[in-house]
Amino acid sequence: MTKNRKAAVMSLAALVLVGVWVDITGYLDVFSSPSATSFSQEVARYACYAGRIAMAAAFLLFPHRIDCPLGRSVPLMLCCMIGGTVLYSLGFHQTLLDPLFVAAAGSTFIGVGHIWIVSAIYRYLTGVCYERDALYVLVAAQVAERIVAELLSAVLAGASLVVGSYLLPVMAAAVLALSNRLVRQRATRRIEADAERRGSVRAYFAALCIMVGVALVACGAMSTVGIWGTAGSGQFAGEGESLASAFVECVLVVICCRVTFIASIEKPLALRYQSSLLVLITGFVLMSSRQLLTPVPDGFVSSLLVVVENYAHILFWVVALDAARSLDSPVYRTFGIGLMSCSVTGLAWSFFLEHDATVAESAVFVVSYLLLVVCIVYPQAFNRASLRSSSDEDAINEFALEGEERLTPGINGHALRHALEQRCAHMAKEHGLSAREGEVLVLLVKGDTRQDMCKTLQLSEGTIKTHLTHIYSKLNIHSRSELLEIAYGVGGRGGEPS
């Protein structure tokens, strides 16, 4: 196993430890009993969201200061997590200071520490992992967190979980520090957008980040298993879901991830998240029509909503990491857009929930629907140029290269593929590519992933990467979108249009 793979596995472990720590501090009744009241829990929620908002604002305003070496930031994260846990757990069990003030201070530090260390782990992943590997870490972390949380609730008592809540932040910080010593945090591997589309890409990613932040709160409201949620309040008190139900839900989450954003990672941005947005819409439809699904067992519908919420958690960071790789903004500022959206929406939802639950739920769903529509329609309205397909003979003829025979209308798919191969051969000859590089070029233009290329050509991934590097260098390009422009429409780079 390479050092980068080891670093990715250690990052996965750190994410699981942090996730379980947040589950315990958010769900465990002993932290707020016996002196807690509904008002004190309400204040604790507000304080936690206030801490998250403060940290998200720091990401937006001071991204370069936050993006310091992990050797300096990890001790500060650890202080926030340990200090917040101690204050929150002991706040209602002491009389020296105002219990409500102590618990609120602890909850604020929990919000700050959680956002900080999770963002730092994902920031670290962008420098040590390729995009597809980072997606696998995201999905595995969410699944492992659910399973570990359920196992702990089954085998540990309340007092043991309190002790665990003190140890988990230390373990997570230690794992992250060791991983950083193994492979130092590096700059994010960026995928530059075309200059003329950079503003459009930035606007679309901003809309996506805001949408998934709001949708995450909406999905938590649907399933009520989010932090301090109704169903989640008994998760560590013997009233939570069974391990078998959690396992089935995790399998469904993995399937949804595999057939949506993992399968679409190589697609153009305009199409990359369309299937993922459909999953969120499905969850909203289920929630809106729940009263009409009376013949369906209520537990089955609840499990599906939990699946959608877990999927939304993963999608939030998938979009954030993709934006960090694609935009020229600092990584933490990109993270801050989504985190601010999620935190402000969560705070507003909690506030209105205490006063009028119907207004709170209606508002969050209306906003989520509107943002979903924007994210679905925006690419269709503004990115039509990126939607060309190699199966459209008119699009190929429109940008025929010099000396290339035009295609006749109604031509079949086999001939289209043949024409595409001829065009790639023409490009390979013009730019001096080797025979093997020409084969890789054809697969690249067709949209194959590196893994598919390895299987088709029977080559190792390292060899494929070398060929891709040579192709990009000889064609003087930096992304697949630029290659598609050469193949379908940019004159002067691969022959003038006839």
C-alpha cells in the first residue's frame, strides 16, 4: 500500500472517530440530564449553530490564516473539542457557575471544533488523494460511522460513552497528526475551468454549495435523526434503530452513491449532479406524500428518509471537494460557502421550530425546492455548449476538421464511433502522439475513466497516467474539457474548420 493510500485510510479513521464523537455529544441524554429543561436544550442548539456560523465566517473571511500546517492547527482543534465536551457534559452537574452558561459555552466549542477538524480532514484529502479515491473515503466514512455508532449503543452504557466522548477527539487528532507526518498536506490538485466559462462555473458551484447546505437541514428535518433530532434522541439510550436496519440503510446509501455521483464523476459539470439532485427530490416527494403512503409500513418510509439524509451528508462534501478542485478560490473559502448555508439554515430552522413547527418545515422545504430547481435548470440554460455528444452527427459535422469526410444524416452508432476514431487519429498525427498515446486519446475522448482504460488496454494505472500526461503536454491542454473543445469545435488547435 502506498503512502497516499495509507494517509487516506487514516483520514477515514479520523472522520469516523469525529463523527461518532458528534453523535455522542449530540444524542447522549446524560449530558443534559437531570437538570436540563427544554429551554436549556434550545439554548444548547442555538449555541452549537452559533459556533458553526462563527467558524464558517472565519473560513470565508480568513481562509489563508485557517489553512495553516496541521502541526499548528491540530492542537487548537483538540482544545476546542475536549474543552467543549467537558463544559457541555459537566455544565448541568455543577453549581459553581451558571449551568446554562457553561453548557452553552461547551456547545459553542463543539460546533467550532466539529466544523474545523472535519474541514481540515477533507482539506488534507484534496492534497493526498485523487478525486475518485476521495469519494470512496467519503462514502466509507459515513457508512462506518453509522455502524460504529450502533455497535457502541449496543455494547456500552451511558457512563462508558461519556468517557469515550473524551477519548474520541484525542484519538481523531492523533490519527490526523500521524497521517500528516506520513504524507505532508499539499496544495489541492486543481482542475482549471476554461477561461470563458470560469464565471459560469463559479456561479454554478456557489449555487450547488448553498443548495446542498439547505438540503442537508431539510433532509435532517424530514428524518428527524440529525443532531438533537427527535428520533436521534434515543440513539444512545437503547431506543434507537436496530443494527440490522442501520446496515440495510447503509447498503442503500452506498448503492445511491455508486449510481449517482461516483458514476458521473467524469461527466461535464452540467450533467455531473443531475442524478444526485433527483435523489434529494425523491426524499422531498416521500416526505410530502407521507400521509398518502398509509398502506406502506411507516418504518420502511422512515428508513428511506434516513437513507436520503445520510446521502445528503455525503453529497454536501462531494460538492465542496469538487468546488475546491475546480475553482481558483482558497479551499476553506469554498468550504465556508456551504457550511455557512447549512449553519444559518439550521439556526433559523431551530428558532422557528420552537415557535411554529409548520412554518419551519414549510419554509425549509420551499427554499430547498427553489434551489433544486435553480441547480437543475441553470446548466441547461447557460451551459448548452458543454452538452455536445459524440452521438450527434450534426455536432460532429459542424466542427469537421480539414480533410475529414462529413457524416450523412441518420448514420448509425458504429459509424459514429468510427468517425470519432478517425478524428482522434487525425489529432494524434498532427500533434505527434505515439501509437499507444493515440489509443488512450480515443478512449479519453469517448469518456472512459482511467480504470476503464486500464481494463481495455491491459495497462497499469501508472502507465495510463503517464500517457495522459504526455497527451496533455503535447496538445498543450490542462483538462478534458479543453480536449473536447479541440475535438468538437476550436479551430487552429487541431485543424481549421472546413
